[in-house]
Amino acid sequence: MSTIYDVARLARVSTTTVSKVLSNTPYVSEKTRQRVLDAMRDLHYSPSLAARGLTNKRTYVLGLIIPHDPEYSFRDPFLLEIIRGVEGVASSSDYNVLLSMSKKSSHRASYDRFLRMGYIDGVVTVETLKGELDEHELAASGIPRVSAGYREDKQMVNSVVCNDRQGGYLVTKHLLELGHRRLGVISGPANFIGAMDGRLQGFCDALTEYAVTLDGELLTYGDFSIESGSCAAEPLLYHAHRPTAIFAMNDRMALGVISKAREIGLHVPRDLSVVGFDDIPLTSIIDPPLTTIRQFPVELGKIATQQLLSLINQGVSQFASIVLPVELIVRGSTAAPAREGL
């Protein structure tokens, strides 16, 4: 295996000059730089991350904080796709990813590992629930940070988000244009940033546009699992004036709604239209296929990581938030309401 000394000998330069080329330090002539690069190519030399780190004081490790229990996180297809996007960009840039998933009681230990021990050059945080991350500690660490999701501190900087409000509007408008006027909603937890601050607002935007009022009795909450969707659907489906359509704010809860509807003898979409949010892989192969909002979580993870590397490499402190568009995907779980007068 070739070493930096072999490269220096072949290029007829000092090892210090080779190190400067590796770290893109200025004041190395183009002729000398090219000679070093040619020697590296001829020798098939690839500098170790440790050596590069010693040269430019980096660890070549990025942190990824997902403040959820691993059992929850690894069952959530959306989070897994974000991880895939982060890992893809990091790997192609010769970075490793240090992943932290923890129960709330152990968040402090995660912060200590990530923010105080010098393990990482920057961190991507997946922010979904209010109160899960310590904004002050993150800011005080001085470590470059990008949020893959809405920042809890409401600052429109250093974050990459999907347009939840647009998604809530599009899917609700679709139901209204089909003729539905009595709509049920299953939201995420009350402290979920994206659902409460985005998707529900978009839902209400569409209702206002069509002069439709939401019945407060038709708003329930789940925790994004299939089971919670089934439980949250029960009071809606047994309501004296049950809705003709239900908007579940993620696909897994929508699957729970369909399951509960079938359990009590309702047909989807003849008796009940159901829509979700995320477009996880299962939605296109279930019966009926689910109408939903397609987000792009892999792109979310990729762009967040690209922006983080820009912060690290360019030495800037912030960028304006990037909002990714979403897409309405109409499938077989929605149809015009069959019952008259609703």
C-alpha cells in the first residue's frame, strides 16, 4: 500500500506539499499540484480519513440525530428514507455517519456524545416533535447543523422541509372536488411540528376556500402507527353523522383507518374515502391503493446533508430554508360520496 512518502518521492516534493494538496491549501502552484495528483493516481494512493483529519482538523464524521426510540424509527419508512439520503451523500463525500436514536430519557447522553466529545464535524437533526431537542445546547455547541424538517425555534434558516401545508391543501381540495363536505381528520400528536403547523393548516385553507366548516368532533389524534389510526378512526366511524371521507396525516394511520372501516362492514371508497400522507411503498399495492401526498424523503436527506457539507466546507453560518414541493397521488381509495345530503 502506497504512503504519503511514496507520493512525495515520485512527485519530487516534500510530504508537507502533499498534505497541502490533499487539504486544498492555497499557495501551491498548479504545476506542482498536478504533479502530486498524477503521482497519487499512478500509485493508486488514497489518503485515510484519519490522515486527512490530522491535516485539516476534521473527523470526517457527520452526526444524524433522530430523537425517537429505535423501535419506532426503524418501523417508519419515511425516516428510513431520510437516513438513506443522508448516508448516500455522506458516503460519496468520504464521510461516515454516526446515528443517534434514543428514548427521551437518554437524549442528554446523546447530546454529550455528539456535541461535547468532538466526534463530528456537523449534524443533521430530524425534528418532528416539539421539546425533543435542546435548541440552546445545539446553538452553544458551535457545530454546523441542518434540520431535516421544521425547526422548533421557528427560524427559517438551516432547514430543509417538505411543503406540508401545500400537501394538506391538495389532498383536501381533492376530497372537496369529489363532493365530500363532511370530513374527518386524524392528526399526529399535538406536539408534532409538521402535522399541526403545516398539514392541518393546509386542510383548513381548503375548507375556507370551499366555505366548509370542520366539525370539531371529527378531529382525532394518533401517533402515526397503523394501530393508532385504527383506534382514532373508531369514534369517527361510529359517530351519528359519520364523515364520508377521512384525512389521516400519514399513510400508516390511513392503513389503520381502512382496516377499521372493513372491520365494521364499510367499503372503501364506496362508503368512505380515505387519504394519507407520505406515499410509503405499501400504499400502491394495498387494496384499494391509497390516495396520498407524495413526499421525497430521500431528497430531503440528501439536500440536508449537501447543505451541511456546504456549511462545513465554506465556513458560512446559515442559509435560507429550502422548501421541497409535494405531489398529490390519486388512487383507488377515494371516490365521490355515495350518501345523499352530506
